[in-house]
Amino acid sequence: MDTTMQLPFKVNIKQNILAYIEFRIPKSLLLKYFAALIALFCCVSLWSQQKEYWLTDVANGQRKVVKDSATAAKFLDSLSQNNFYLTELKSVNESENSIEIFYDKGKNFNGGLIKLEDEVALNLKLPRELYSQNIDSLKKAVSENYRLRGFAFNRVKTKFLGLKNGEPQLELSVAEGERRKLDAIVVRGYEKVPKRFIKNIERDFKGQVYDDKNLSKLNQTLQNHPFVALEKPPQTLFTRDSTQIYLFVQKKKSNTFDGIVGFGNDKNEKFSFNGSLNVNFRNMFNSFETVNIFWQRNPDRGQTFDLKTDIPYVAGSNIGMALNVNVFRQDSTFATFKFLPGIYLNLGIRQKIGLRGTFETSAVTDSLFVGGRDFNKKGVGVWYDYMEPTEIPLFQYKSRLRAEVDLISTRYANDPQSIQQNNFFFSAERNLAIKGNHYLNLRAETALMNSEEEPAVNELLRFGGWDSLRGFNEDTLLADFYYFGTAEYRYLVGEQAFFDIFGQYGGLNNSSLAEKPKLYSFGLGFNFFLPIGLMSFQISNGNQFGNPIRFGDTKIHWGVISRF
């Protein structure tokens, strides 16, 4: 017979106990008991806080003090977690104000004789047996070595073989797992990016070993790209039989307006104004196309108009098209028109090689300009361009290289025979990290016009100015051969500004004037980001070696690059 009585309600045991205590003991006496207990607890706590706990290592005599017994116990437990498995408590001495604990850590079992599996020893190029003072570091190094070779999920295992002369012996083996490679690259976010651009990335990275080196290289490839920006580093999706890299990109504001204002004296020692405007319309149709419009006026009343169009992926291929129209007019003396159509091949994200034609005509409009001649030019040329992106937004790129060779046929007015000319151009630039926020920018440029006859003045190479020898006016140095080098020290102030000091050395050859001067330029400036864009300010001075520095030759350039 079931005699269990089912209660119609739940019993709260805690409330029942408190109710029982409250019923049997008067409230006033209960309060006194609680007060006495609290006072006793405070005394015990105060006494325990006055005690000092000293931990002494009997092996070397090192002592340390801890605040209480719990901390002392935690310290002793940590020794076993750091490979002192035979830690022994020797004795405990208690005095009126302190407790001193003597312990012996014993041997650190993180060192010992390691026997490697044959395959592991072969891969690491290590002997079959070796002694390691830090087994944990060895295991980490072995795991990292396998991970860099694509075994992302390798496991390093050790097996205890016993003690020999008091030293542990272990066998080390590696469970490699499946070797991982980059099987696919998936773009998310800005999905209108040209398909050929993604195919070029896949060509460079698909099939490569999955490791930090290739992931970092992929991330760097897209850093400071002119048209796309990474929202976050490349993400990896592992499946049973594939490794996919996800690129979360967004479309950049890549249209730019670049205005530069210059002040200085012209060749007649008169203060003059000069400047340039440079407008780039980029990627408006999601094909990475560029339309560049450039205008410049120099202090000697020369004006340049330049129009460039570039389409990198024609019909979804790696073939690009480029078109350049250039007009130069020197006051009322002469005018030159140049047309350069071309095609090129994208060798990758960073490299291009191209073929172009040259059609140029020049007319002398001033009869007193005896150094000039009317001419027409036709020719063909090849060029190569390499650009490595930078991780620093204030710099345009980390490395840049440009080489050009043109074979030109020139026919002068009133001369039935054509003259053969060969034109060469080379430019290289590199930003070097010195230490911390200190950088060094190195640049070199040279050009040569090799002609069967002495070239006319209106077909000579022009250089000098903001983007060349900065201590000279824009496009006022004329030569059939020139060269210059720049060394510029840059100090970064955070990610928003940098200061620079530069020096330049160069030379030119002007056959028509029989001149071969050596030139120098120096100055300083700063660049920093404003809400409207990147602002630049430069003060420079330059002259020919042997001539004194003149304050009146100082050039001031101020400019801003704004994106929209």
C-alpha cells in the first residue's frame, strides 16, 4: 500500500529553515549573533591580510611574496603547467607575521632527447635524433613548417619513451592531414568588377599553396588598387575537398582632380605664374577605363594640352587599347601636334607591355625663330610598364618602372629625304622603408634622342618642373639627352601627412647649343590629407654647377589631389 502523501504545493526549504530559526530565536538575539559573526569575520580577514606569504625556491634561493594562500597555491600549480612535473613541497614555516613556503621545482621536462620520424627529419632537414631544450617551441616550429607547405591542419604528436640518465625521451611525429591549395577566388560586394581582372588574379594565385605568404601577397596586390578596395582581409572557406578565398571588395571613388599652382621667375627675371590641371575620369563604366585630360602653362609662355584614353580589357580579353593626343604651343613661335595610338598586353595585375605608333607634326609660326624647322614624323615603338602597389595611402606606389623605345622616320620641310631617329626613355622609382616612420624615395630618369642629323629646337626633349627637376621651371630645359636622379627623405606623421627633404642631380646634352651642363636641385615640402583631398606644398631651388645659389630662382609649388 502506497503511503506517500502528495503535497498540493512546492516547499521552499530555504524559507522554511529561516522561518524555523526566526521562530525559535528572538529577533533581537538573532541580530546580536549576526553582529558577532560579522565582527569575528572582519578580525579573521584583518589577521589574514597582515600575514605575508613567502615562496622560496630551495634550488636557487629565489624568494617572492604573494598576497594570500590562494595565490601561493595557484603559483605552485602553475609550475606543473610549465613542465616542472615533479615539483615538491619541502616545508612550511609559520611565524607571527608571515608564512614561508619552501619548494623544489625539480627538473624542467620541456627539454629532452627527441627522436624524429624519418619523413619529418627529411622534411625539416634535421638529424634523426636531437636534443631540444624547449620541446614546446620545437613542436610549434615543426607545425609552422608543415603549415607553410600547405598542411593547414597538421597535428604534431609526441610519445613518451621513458627516461635516460634523468632526461625524458620522446618520439615526435606529424599527422599532416590533406595538403591545401587555393582552389577558387570568389568576389563579393562589388561584383561588376571586370571578369578578366578576376581571371588574372586566379592565374597568379589559383593552384598555389595555401599559406600566409600567398595570402599576404594576394592582400597586398589589392591594397591601394586604383579602382577597388578591400573591405577586410581575404577570408578562407574550407570544405572537405576545396579551399576558397573570398574577396570582399567595394568600388573606389577613383575620379581625381589634380591642380598645381607654381610661382617663380622666368628667363627674363620676371615673376610669373604657372600651373597645371589634371582631371582623371576612371572606371565610370566598370571596365577600369581611364580618360585623362591635362593642361599646363609654364613661365615661358609654353602651353601643353594632353588627352589620354586607356581601356585595359577589350572584349573581356587581356588586350588593352591606349590613345594619346598631345599639343604643345610655345607662345607664337611654334606648335607641335602628336598622336600616339597603341595596344598592349596585360602580363598580370602589375605588368604591361605594349606596341604603339607615333604621328607627329610641327610648324614654325615665327620667321625669326631660326632654330626651328617644320617637320613630320612617323614611327613605331614598344614600351613596358611595371607598378607595385604600396601599403601607405600617402604614397602613389611602392615601385614603378617604365621603359620605352621608338623608331622614328623624320622628314623636314623642303627636304625630300627622311631622317632616321631612335628615341629611348627609362624611369624607375622606389620607396624604401628605413625604420619606423622614416622612408627614402629614390628615383631616376633618362631619355635620349639619337638622330642622323642634329635635331631642330622644336623637336628636342623637354623636362624640368614639379614632376622632374623641381628647382627649374616646367618644360624649360631642352636636350637631345638628359638624366637626373632624386633622393628624398620622408617622415610620416601618422597616416595623414609626411614631410620631405630632397636633393637632385642631373645633366643634359644640347647639340644645337653645344651645351653639357651639370644641374642640381634641392628643397623641402609636406603632404597631408584634407577633407578635399591630398594637399602638397614644395619649395625648391636649382641651378647649374658653378653658378651660385640665387634666392630669385626659388620655385614654390602648391597643389591638391581630390577624389570624386
